[in-house]
Amino acid sequence: PKAIYLKNYQPPEYLIPETRLHFELHEEFALVHATLRLARRPGSSATSLRLHGEDLELLAIALNGRALVDGEYAVDDASLTLTGLAETVELQTTTRIRPQDNTALEGLYKSRAMFCTQCEAEGFRKITYFLDRPDVMSVFSVTIDADLERYPVLLSNGNRTAQSGLADARHRVVWEDPFPKPAYLFALVAGDLARVEDTFTTMSGRSVVLRIYVEEKDLGKCDHAMQSLKHAMRWDEEVYGREYDLDIFNIVAVDDFNMGAMENKSLNIFNTSCILASPETTTDVGFERVESIVAHEYFHNWSGNRVTCRDWFQLSLKEGFTVFRDAEFSADRGARDLKRIEDATLLRTAQFAEDGGPMAHPVRPDSFIEISNFYTLTVYEKGAAVVRMIHTLLGPERFRAGSDLYFERHDGQAVTCDDFVDAMQDSSGVDLSQFRRWYSQAGTPELAISGEYDADARTFALHVTQSCPATPGQPDKLPLVIPLAMGLLGDAGNLRLQLQGEPAGSELADNTHRVLEVNAAEQSFLFTDVPEKPVPSLLRGFSAPVRVRYDFSREDLCALMMRDGDGFARWDAGQQLMVQALGNLQTQRRDGEALALDPLLVDALGGLLRDEQLEPAVAAAMLALPGENTLAELASHAGGADVEGIHAAREHARGAIAGALGDELAGVYRRCRVSEEYAPVGEQIGRRTLANVCLSYLATLGEAQVALAATQLEAADNLTDRLAALQILAQYGEASQRESALQRFYDDWSHETLVVNQWLQLQAMLTVGDSLERVRALMEHPAFTLDNPNKVRAVVGAFASGNPTGFHRADGAGYGFLGGIVEILNRRNPQMAARLLVPLTKWRNYPAGRDAMREELQRLAALPDLSPDVYEVVSKSLA
Ligand code: DPP
Ligand code: ZN
């Protein structure tokens, strides 16, 4: 497999203004008749053309109505080449494909009883010969023929323009999409589906029909998604001025899906796990995920479909922007600080690890072997953080003007990340030339900050040094533009700020919040008229995807945690205090000393528990210890992660906190229990989350407290409380209690696939007993199959990334297990296989397992027949 490079981008020689497809769907195969109108691109003089095509059986080919014979075209396993072409031609092909055998879930495939498609990024070439690249946009018309009884519902993009009966109990439906689109946005669905329907009236008064198609049994689980869709449509009108552009919007739920969902024009296809929701089958977190993914895919209609990417190096153009849009939507719908906490945690834990590892790449990668491997946290989440920084630098009004200009300038085009930044720059007048380095430079920047108070001069200086570690192919880094949101905390609260050089008495001067623009390797910012020595509150709201180092004392962190004016900064200070405390426990353990948790931390947590004014959701986030993966990521910079030590320190801390604050925890648990009927709304969610955090601390205290979980499991009317209780029983209960609770739960819910998947996942992450044996046994369970990505993620993925002590067990068996699964999936579902491998690629961070992890990668590297997906991950992580 060979890498392709952004610098080698060439526009296509031919365009395809019009595409007509006719599908004949059968039980053993499908026939695809394609008629493409090809037009030479103005400026090109090419007379030959190479179309993409994989796993296709070419049955017929004609140019301008004349059948071609051997020698007039060439076919290999990836393409069809035509020569001697005029300026415009009509190409007709008939290909036979086998959706039933398509286990990679790319192109046209079967999920249970229905046909569906996934074409992003390069799946369309498995359907028919085409220029399968996003800068080739075509108007599609699609005819689908299928058996009427098995597939009464036939869907594609755009509007349904005809339907008719055919011989042999078959029928035909025709769909036409007036908007030119790249092939990756094509979609087709055929199945026996039920639907719920609603309507939405757009800001200009047009009525849009909204339909969600599911299996009949799931009809009762669509309401939340439908409401989410309507909220998203309204929000995009209000916040971005973007209106939906067709009279119909369809969503289809499928069980077998590699991703979460796909934004195909007017026919979004969703993983059932990201669309179905009910109190019995979906946790609070699940409800929020459905809302944000429905919104994300809907927002793509503008940021992705109307304006798309020129090439796949620009993936973050649509994904970074759209993640930013969905994050703001969620923040507006719920609690902003909490959303920032969640996103920062994801970025710091997983994206920083990616950015510091062998697969590190810029938000706009320079090269790739297999684009599927680049649907990463860097492209999505760091990309969104980059857009957020533009938003912060410009302010909301100028950002909106920039987005208006972007959509107006590029509607109907396939463009680049630079085009996006240009629009922001041109409309605002803010020079973003240095800022653009965020798109080309990989790695997590670090700000080393120190503070200096001069009591006589009443000044406080912040000295800021920025640096960024080397990443593969990028040894040297240039300074970035980093918006550093901050404040200064004094004894009685946040201080008013006066920056040197700022006009005194200006509107800003009354403020306790500033965004400093860090843009050089070394810089100082001087605050004047500072009446006391302050504690700086830094990187408020996680204003940039960077690490900050500041030598805070434990007392400083406590002060920020209890009193800063910024919710995110309070949480963050608490996390830093916890990281220090957990680090000390690890040291004590390594030195064979008795473990003693920092009493300052215990006091601070006690203060939180006694503060009845604090929002429950915020309290819950502040009470939760940083996760084992977060701690491992931090430790990777200090000689490597000691998985056992991290786990032991964390467990000790949980027990010590519960021991010291048992009464408070029990009191808050009782006070927060929700007695009203379940609703996935912020206030209830906050109380449930807090109650379950308290319960999980209490459970470390022994039998009597574990019994609380058993009672909760019995009484619960929703999955959130049930799963939280089951997890505690399974992790802290006696073996017999564990097994019977798990078995009973399965017996009660075996008919609900999505619940069973969560049950599988919970067990894959248990750390009692032999985790790997448990996981092996789960794979033998009738509810498990390697063919369904959700199940593979629930068991194998959750074990490898959510059960560090199990996966990193000393004998290396966890690594061998994962490698074995990757080997099986390598050909069956290469995308899944490559994704599962990610935990192994972090081998350099784990001193104890380093050799065994590397050896497993080397074993995989030596296998014959590696898919490009797996090859790329394995070879880059060994390099
Ligand atoms: N469906 C995936 C997403 O929306 C890829 N476009 O992020
Ligand atoms: Zn997306």
C-alpha cells in the first residue's frame, strides 16, 4: 500500500455533471446499471480517464450507446480506464456486486434484512465505476427495483418522483436529488421498515416532512430523535441562518454500521445505537448522545453537503466545523460548563494521546495510506477546538459574518480548510495567517506559565513560554496563536483586571475575565493595579487544545476549586489537585509506604458535598476522579504509565474518600434520588449522575453499602440507574451476587439488542477476577457476533481501552488477544480492525508492557494479506 500526499493534489480531468443509477436488488447479488455523463473539465486536455472501482464484476460497457469490446478499455482490481475520449461522452456500465457478502460494511451491504449503504469516504467505488472523490459533484437520479414483500420501502437521496409495480411481485421507485453532490453522500436503503413522521416549518415558512425509519419493534423509540432533529433545525436557523433545502428529510436506523451515523443528502443513515432512545434501553448519556449526533448529521447539510471538501485531506473542514456546531448546540440546550468539561476530558485523554503517539497528524493531514484511518479525534475534536479558537478570537458576531461569507462564497463547491479561514479573515479583517499553523502542525502545544507579583508596584506578571513536542515528520515547530482565557482570583473573589496597555476605564476594565493572545515563543502580560497576590485562573473554558504548566500550590488549587468564577476552571483545578494526590499515592505505593490521601483534597470534596447551592451535575463532575486513561496519558510524559499503580492509587483514593465522607455521601445520595417519573432532562440527569457517583464511592465501604445498589437495581424505572447499580453489584458484590445479578439482567433484557450491548460492555470493563477470561467467555455468548461492529466495540473495544489492568496484564495475554481479533477482522472488516488496534499503538507509554505490545504489532506486521487499513496503523506505530 502506498501513501498519497496533499501536495500532489490534481483536479479531476473529467467531471460528471449527471449520474443515473438503476439498481436491481436480488437475494444473491445486485445489478447496478450506471449512466454517467462525463464532461472534460475546462482547462484539461485529457482524452483518457481512470475511474475508481473495487470488487465489481463488469458485465457490460458502452460509450455513447456503442458497446465496447476488449481492448477498448482496461479493468484492474481498483479501476476502469477509458481512452480516446471526446469532450463529452456518455458512459454506460452494468456491474454485478454482492451486498450479501459485504462484511466490510462499505458500499452497498446487508444489515439484517435490509439493504443499506455507507459510501464515505471511498465506498461508492464498490457500487459502480465512478470518480469517487469529493471534488466531483453530480446530480443523481436513482431507480431501485426490488421484491415488494421483502423490501416495501425503497429510499435514496432527494425526492421520490415515481413508483410502479413490476412483474414477479417486484416494484420500482425512482428518486431524484436536485443538488449536485459527491458520491460519498449517495445513499440507498431497501427494507421492510416502519416509520414515524413529523413536520417542520422552516424560517421561510416551508413545510418539511421528517421521517425516521426503523424496524417495527423500535417504533416507540424514535420520539427523542425526532424532537432532537426539530431542535437542531431551529437552532441552525437561529444561530447560523441556515435553512433546510428540500421538502423531505429521512433518517434510517441500521444495526450493522461502522460509524455512528452518516450525513447522506436528505437520507441520513444511523447506527441504531445513535438514534433509538427510550428510558428502558438508553442511559442519560445515551439520550444526550442521540441528540448531539442527530444534530451533527443534520448540521452537515450545510457544513459538509452544500459546501463540501475538495479532497480528503480537508476532512476537518466539514468535521471540525460540524463538531464545533454540534457542541455549541448541546451547550445551548444543556449546561455549557458540563459540555466543556466532557469535551476537554475527551481531548486531553484521547486526542492528546493520539497527538503524542506514532499516528500523530495535523488537523489537515499531509498524507495517508487509507483515509478511513483519519476519522480521528485530531480531525474531529482538535479540528473543532481550532474552529472554537477562531470563534473566540473573532467574537460571535464576526464569526457569524465569517460563516455567512463562507456559505455564500462556496455554496455548491468542494473547498479547502484555507477557504474556510479565508472567509473568516476576509469578513472580520483579523489576520489569521499565523493562526493557520494549527491546521498544518501536529502535536499538543504546551504553555509553561509563571506568575510574579510585585506588592509595591501592585502588578502581576504572567510569563508565558510556548513549545510543542516533535511529531512524526515534524521535528521543529513554530509558535501558534493561542487564545488563553483567564482571570485572577483574590481572597474575596475574582479581581477586576487592568492589562498594561489597555485603556483605563474601558468597558473591559470592569471585567474579571480576559482572553490573552499568546502568539510568540515567549511573552509576558502585565496586570496593573492588582491589590493582592492573586491565584491565576488559566485556560478557562478550555480556550485552546493545549497543556498548561503552572506551579500551583495545593492551597492555590483548592482556592480555585472552591471559589473561581469560571465553572470549567473550578473543575479543572479540582482535577489537578486529584492528579497530584493520586500521583503521591503511587509514589507511596512504589516506595512501600502506607498510602495516605491528601487531606486537603478530602476537605475540599467534603465542602462540595455540603454545598447545597452547587448544581448536582457540576458537583458530580467535580467529585469524579480523573479516569485511569487520563492518568496514564499524563504519566506517559513522566517515564510511562504504571497501570497497576494507577489503578491501585485510584481505588485507594475512592475508599479513603468514602471512608472520610461516608455520611455526606449517603446524605447526598438520599437527597438526590429522583422520585418523579423518568425524563432525560438536565435537572433530573444532574441529580441521577450525582446520586450514582455517591453510590459508587459508598460501594467501596462494604456489604451494607453494596446493598444500596441492589435496592436501586430493583426499584429503578430507567436504564441509567439500573446499569449504575448493576455495575456496582458486579464490581463490588460477592461472586454469587455478581453472577446472579448479571444473569437476571440478561434474562430481563435479552430481547433488546442495545441493552444487551451495554450489558456486554459493562462486563468487559469489570476488573474483578480474570477479566480476559470473562471477555473470552462473552465472545462465546449467543448475544455476541464478530460481524456486528457495536458488539465488537462493546466487548473487544471496551476491554482494550476501558479495562487497563485487564488489557495490560503482566503476561501480555491481553495484547495477544487483541492482536488475534484484529487478525480475524483484517479482511472481514478492515476499518474496524484498524480502529481496534489503537490501544496497542501506544506501546511506548507503557514501560512494563512495551516489549510484549511491540512484539504483537510485529507479529501482525508480518502477516500476509494485511489490509491497507491495518497495514498503515501497524507500520506507522512501529516506525
Ligand atoms: N458520518 C460521519 C460523521 O458525521 C462521517 N461523516 O462524522
Ligand atoms: Zn461528521
